Amino acid sequence: MQARMSNPAMILPGALEALQALLAAAEKGGVPSTTLGLVHLRASQVNGCALCVDMGACDLKQGGETDQRLFALAAWREAPFFTDAERAALALSEAVTRLSDRADPVPDEIWNEAARHYDEPALAALIVTIAATNAWNRLNVTTKQVAGSAAAYR
């Protein structure tokens, strides 16, 4: 597989820095880095972004995440390996990623469960992480960025 072009964030001056700044800001919201990584990986799975799935799984693994949880993430609802707070973040991630899939894209049930586990700064961090991940996914999928080339993004 070959990319159609370089990632647009690498071409436009300031775009890479802006996306990196969003994620850096999200890291200050009080959400555990593992949870942010799981949210990133799950949204990337939903969007079919091979580069982000590869990079996200590698980052989580380097951070000490277990193979068991990484392998089960796509089936997190049925897997017993995730905390209630992580489940709330993953449900929010899927809802925000799939906005066009239902009339009420982020139903109160999903929002309220997330708000039960996270305060406002943490919710903001989750939403910004999901939005930034979706932006990266769209850039990468559109231009067919190749999994395994994550070194170019570091």
C-alpha cells in the first residue's frame, strides 16, 4: 500500500502543531493517559484508520497496557477488563465518532454516564481527544497513510 500524498498536517504550516496542541491540552484535563489512549484507539478502530490503530496500540503497549485489554477493546461492552469509567469514556468516544448514525447522536444516557465518572475539565479532555482523533483519522484515511509509518508523526 502506498499513501496518496503526505499527510496534509505535514504539508500545511502550523497544522501539525495545532493538532498536537489539542492533544497536549487534553492531557491536562485529569483523565488517565491510559483512558485517553483507549478512547483514541477505539475511535480509530471505528474509523478504520490503520495508522492510528497501529500507533495507538503501540503507544498503549509501551505505557504498560496489557495485550488482553488491547485485543478486547473492539468488544469492550462484552469484555470484563474495563472499569466503569473507561466504559463511559469508550461509549462517549463511539457516540461522538458516529454522529450521523442516529437522530440523537450523543444521547443523554451516554452523556450522563460519562458525567457521572468525569468532571467538566475531564469531559472537555475526552471530547477534545475524540475530536482530535477523528481529525487525524480523516486525514490519514483520506490520504491512505500506511500503518507502520508512525515514526513520521513523532
